[in-house]
Amino acid sequence: MTESFRSEVLGQLCEMNSNISRPHHFDFYLYLPTELAAKQAAEKIRARNFVVEVLPAASGSDWLCKATIKIVPETAPLDDIRIFFEEVVSASNGNFDGWESDVVRM
């Protein structure tokens, strides 16, 4: 059975000795095939209180939709966030390409 997204995120943060009970800045990366699809995805994501940037992808013809939010990993609905992003990208034949977070040690 595949590890849940929540377990993956919390496990990686704990490996980096990050304090998962404190707020973290998260960036989530979604790639869409057109600028219009990326802008439409951005509107859906903004409705969920994320800050969103739409940019051309670093390589290829896709567009990056970068969603940023500050959340407490320990209590955040991480699996729900992933499901939401998967739904957003599947509507446009896009790809959810993962996440990054800062490390909080206090």
C-alpha cells in the first residue's frame, strides 16, 4: 500500500528535524498544459485561501501554477490538499508535481 501524502510530508519534515507543530510555509507545484488552464486552476486554488502564481514552466511548454500557504503540518488536512490539487489538474490534463516547505526548528 502506498504511503499517504500526510505521512510522506510529516515524515520528510521530521527527518529534517522540523517542528511540525509550528506554522510552515508550503509551496505546491501544479503544471498545466496552457496558460488559460493554469489561470483557471489558480482561481480555484485561490478560493481555498492559497496565494497563487502562474508562470511559464522552466522547461517545456507547460505552465506552472505555484500555490503557497502557511499551515501547521501536524494538524493540516494534507491528504485533502493533495486530493484537491489532483482534482484541479486532472480537469485540464495537468500534473501535481509535489511540494516544498521551510524547516522550522523552534
